[in-house]
Amino acid sequence: MSSAGRGGKRRGPPPPAPSGAAAKRANPGAPQPPPPAAAAAPAAEEEDMMDEDVFLDESILAEDEAALLMLQRDEALASRLARWKRPALPADLATGCSRPVAFQQLEIDYVIGESHKELLPNSSGPAAILRIFGVTREGHSICCQVHGFEPYFYIGCPSGMGPDDISRFHQTLEGRMKESNRSSNVPRFVKRVELVQKQTIMHYQTQQSQPFLKIVVALPTMVASCRGILERGITIEGLGSKSFLTYESNILFALRFMIDCNIVGGNWIEVPAGKYRKAARVMSYCQLELGCLYSDLVSHAAEGEYSKMAPFRILSFDIECAGRKGHFPEPTHDPVIQIANLVTHQGEGQPFVRNVMTLKSCSPIVGVDVMSFDTERDILLAWRDFIREVDPDIIIGYNICKFDLPYLIERAEVLKIAEFPFLGRIRNSRVRVRDTTFSSRQYGVRESKDVTIEGRVQFDLLQAMQRDYKLSSYSLNSVSAHFLGEQKEDVHHSIISDLQNGNSETRRRLAVYCLKDAYLPQRLLDKLMYIYNYVEMARVTGVPISFLLSRGQSIKVLSQLLRKAKQKNLVIPNIKGQGSGQDTFEGATVLEASAGFYEKPIATLDFASLYPSIMMAYNLCYCTLVPPEDARKLNLPPESLNKTPSGEIFVKPDLQKGILPEILEELLAARKRAKADLKEAKDPLERAVLDGRQLALKISANSVYGFTGATVGQLPCLEISSSVTSYGRQMIEHTKKLVEDKFTTVGGYEHNAEVIYGDTDSVMVQFGVSTVEDAMKLGREAADYISGTFTKNCCN
């Protein structure tokens, strides 16, 4: 019997099914292929033998249709991948090391591994390898592995300690470290003990420098172990038992590296040609992975071309879950039914990727790539593949750190999808989720979850809103209405499951809702210039961008203090918090308000940056503070001292200029320049950068006072904070008296002025005039008059 089918044409084997898990899962949402054309009637002589062939033909046709559908899906996936992928690396970068590599860094962390043998041929044992993730001007992703930087800290060198004593001390400390770290396999725990000349930042010192010991250990985690041994006490042959105050032993390793290499958050880094090697072992999915020595890195100041932003890829996403009636979705029970994604290049107004992944079919949406899947497992794995292919630098959304990301991770665990939680840039590294509690005086206590996706920054707009704005409601709907004049799609959460269980049209309505919830965070990010502002804040304060969301204000001040102290050869002690955090000092004066309804305009006199101004005017700093016992012993000239209203003594700048006043002067001078440049700038992106910079500088300056008053902080000094508030009280009371004494009918004014309220950095005055213009004019006159009575730099 002939094997020819209908129409007499011989059939070959069906085309092979496309390979790849993603190809099997992805559904482009394209219209189904039309059914095959009706076959011609069989020839009369074949009619008696057709039954078997009919079944054979229908089977082959079904296989052909399935193969065609799979081929279409494969082609759609290939088309998507072409749109999703980053631009290809130039050949000379892909294969060689002959050109310099410059990139804007977004994230810095470290891992423990083997050093690069070409870069450090004599190294042995595990070492800390820093990883810098960033993006080049052309949009290429990069992971730079930095070798050779070692963790260290300081202790004061006991008097009379010579080279032999230091050698014996080194041996003793090495022995104690071995006892405390028996499971570690490093060849040497304490790599070096070096005699250096430094000076402590605490209190006014007449000596220029003193001997300190710099202790270099093998791994960052060993700093705490070594610190504990020294603080508890160690017996040194010939010197007896001693305990030590340690210096800079509580500095995060990545921050220590950034400070020593003059790297600030979000700045541009360059690795010169010939100074890097291709990574010995590829550990990331980045396009370019290289290794270099820390000493070969070039850190560029954020000026000129290096003030610009790289084309970061920003993914905004949202998930929908089919919750049970009356229950908030729980990952142990409720499936993920949709994931919406928008991907935008930083600085561009429109996303270049818009898609939604749906469980079951979904009707098309104009301008959106709709991908439908048969199972929840397929959705989750497709999203993982999408993340890997589109390679976002920043992942944003609303409440993603507390809900969306942890939900996806836990849901994959419930479904036993072991291959799902690999969403970071590091190969074979799982996403980690842990419960956290964030606490600060400014923001209060908030419970959240810390989601670690290595190499990618997570920017939760809900957390940012709660930190940066005081609003009556922080729901996405309320926040969007407040800032954008927009709201979510009108879909109540109680009908989400019903829409999912309906048909492709109801699921389309749900998909539009999900897409809007992914779109609004991107709109908020752009409208509020969050990326510009946070990058500028990271540059000003010197911390990684991720610190700005995960940590409070103190780490930013500490970073600036460490940088300035390093320039002046000063070291910062590791001081335990002074008290339990309940210790307080008298705050600023709040004048009792004269409550009532005022028909005539009220003028507000603001003290420009009051607390920073006080610290600058009176040279208040750790290194200018004179303890009472030293004031008598040092016999300092009275004209070179400031005695604060709270009774503390600080030296004036002619004896020693304080570090905190220097930091504040630089911050406020830089803010003044940024505001001047902002007035001249015409380009919208340049204006956004400059506005973000001046705001970052203002916030940073105002944080310095709080750092000194944090009793459980990194470097508390209540002598400074109580002095600041005592001067503030004095100035507000002084202002009230001057205004009410000068602006009177006896003094030739139309009415007697009355200060009706005063708080922290401003007073409100009723001059009695009827127009806003007259009130403003008198307010300016009062401000000029009062400013002339204050110390130079204070409130000008």
C-alpha cells in the first residue's frame, strides 16, 4: 500500500519539537493558526482502502499542527529575547583586556574565595573578594571582582612597646585567634601587626600623633572575633595582661573598601587597560566579568561627564494571587495567577518591554505582550527566565520587599520548584529572604523582610514613601492620587478570584489591573526623581545605594566622618552606646503657642539650617571638645575657648578646626553651588540631577546633629548634642526678645509685634499689618536685624 496521503504527496517525519524549557512554556498570545484547508476528495479507486489512511492522516495532521504551534511559539520567544537582551559586547571587550573599562557602580558586596592567581601569584588560602556590579555607558552589565584588599582595625600601642614586643604580641594574638576559630582553614589568622602614627578623634589633643597598632586579619568576619579577644584582655609577654579599646573595628568591610579607595555610592569607576584580567572562574550572568587589584581602580568624582547616569535597566513588576474568600492571600494556599512587567531604561519616558504572564488564556491587550500558561509552575519559571534574559539592574514595585518577592519565593517552595529562586546575577546563588526590624528615631520601628538578590538593587516604593513623606495613607491608590492625580484600575480585591475563574475577557480585565499596578510605581519613581535623588544622596554621603533604603541616617554620617578623619590621619574609637537609648537631654525651646484664628498675615522667620549653623559657628566637634579635667590641666587661653550654655567647653578654630564643622561647611557650600547651577540649567535631566543633589546635601547636613545625640549610635557624644540644643534655646528666646523690643509703636512701627509661636528652627510673628506684602517686608527686615546679632556663620 502506498504511504502517500491525501493529494498524493509523500509526507516526511514531522518537524522536531523546539527545545528549551522556556520555549515549551511561553505562549505569545498570538491568534491560533487557521485550521488546514479541506482536503480534496480521494480518487474513486482508493475509496475501498481509505479507512486506515484517514486515521493515519488525521494523526499526522495533528502532529503537524502541534509542531507548527510550537514553532510559532519558538519564533515568538526568539523575537522576545532579541528585544529583551542587552546590546552585544564589542569584540575587543569580549575577548581582550586592551581597552579601559568605565562603569557606574550600583552595588558592592564581597564573597570568600580564592584570589586570582595571575593578579596575586603568592596568595594562598581563602580571601575576601569584593564584587562591584554596574553598567557601562553603552548599557553593558559588568561584575568587577576586586582582589587584594584586606580587613583591618586599630588599637592604641602600649607605651614602651618595641619591635620585639610587637612580634610577641602578634604571635600571642595569632594563637588566641586559632583557638577561637578552629573551623577556619586560613593559613594565618592575623596577617600583620604594623606600628603606625595616628591620632584619636575624641577630645582636643595637643600631640600631633601617637603610636597605634594596625591589625590586619585574614577575613572580614575575623575582625569581630579579634576585637572581642582584645577588649576582654590578652596577656603579652613582658607587659602583662591588657585590655584594649579598638578603633574602626565596627566598619562594614564594603564601606571600609569604598572609603580607602575614595569610592562613593553610585559613582563611576574605571579599570585601566591592561590592569585587569578576565575572571578566573565565571561566577555571574553579567556580560563582562573581570578581575583586578584594588590599587588599580580609578574612582571618578561625580563631575562633568562622570555626573551622568548609565542606562540602568529598571524592572517594575506586580503579582496577583487568587485568594480565598475573606482571606488575605497566603503562599501556602493561594496560587500566583498573573505577573505584570515593565522594563525601562533610566532617563527614558516609556518602557521598552511591556508584558503580562497569565494563568490560563487572556484576550489580547493593545501594546502589551500577553503570555498565557497552563500551570502556575510554568508562570514562575517563565518569570525566572525573563529576569535572567532582561537582566534588570534595579527591581522596583510597591510593597515588593514585604509581599511580592517573598510570596514568589515561598510559593515556589510550596510547589517544589527548586530551580525558581535563582533571580540574581550570581550563578547557582539562591535568593535569600529573612525577617527584619528597622528602627530609628526618625522613622520609628517597622517590620519588613530583607530580600537578597545578588547584583540587583531592590527599590520598594512603599518603603521610600514611608521614609520620605508624611502622608495620611500609604496605599498605592492614595499615593498615586496624591502625586500623580491617577488611581488604580477599578477592580476590588474581593473579585480577583472570580475574574480569574471566568474567561479570557475577565482575565484580560485582571491583567489590565495588574499592569496598572506595575505602571504606577514606575510613574512615581520618575515623577519624584527617586533614582536621581538616591544616587546623588549616595554620592554625597559615600554609602552604597542599597544602604539608603535598608539603613538609617547614622551610617551616612559615619561614612562622611570616616572619610574626613582618614584625610586628617585620625581614627574613630568603637564606643559602646552611652546608656540604653532612654537617656535624654534638654531639647530645643518650643514657645507656647498663642492659639487662635488670625485674620492678619503671620510672618515666619526661619533660621537657615539652625543646628548645622550652630555647630559651625561654635566649632562643636569630637576633636574640639575639652573634658573638664583637661581644661584645667592643659592651661588653655580663655579667649580660645567656647563655653556653651549647657556648660561644655570646646576650643575655637584658631586652636583646632572641628571635623564636623568642616563636613557641614562643605555640604552647605556644595548645596549652594548646586542651587546656583540649578537656576542656570536648561536640560531637564541635568536639572533633575542638580535638584537631587541639593536635596541630598540638605538632608545630609541636618543628619549630623542627630548622629551625635543617638545614645545607642555608632559614636554618641551628648556633650555636642546638648550644646547644640542649648544654643538653639538661647537663640529662639533671644529672637523673641529682639522682635518684641524693636518692632513697637514706640520704635516708630504701626503696631507692636508679637511672637505667637516658636519651634526648633523658626519663629512666627504677627506684625499687625494687613497685607502679605507688608508682613514679608517686615519679616525680611527682622531677619536681617536679628542675623546681625548672631555669631558669624550662625543662621546666615
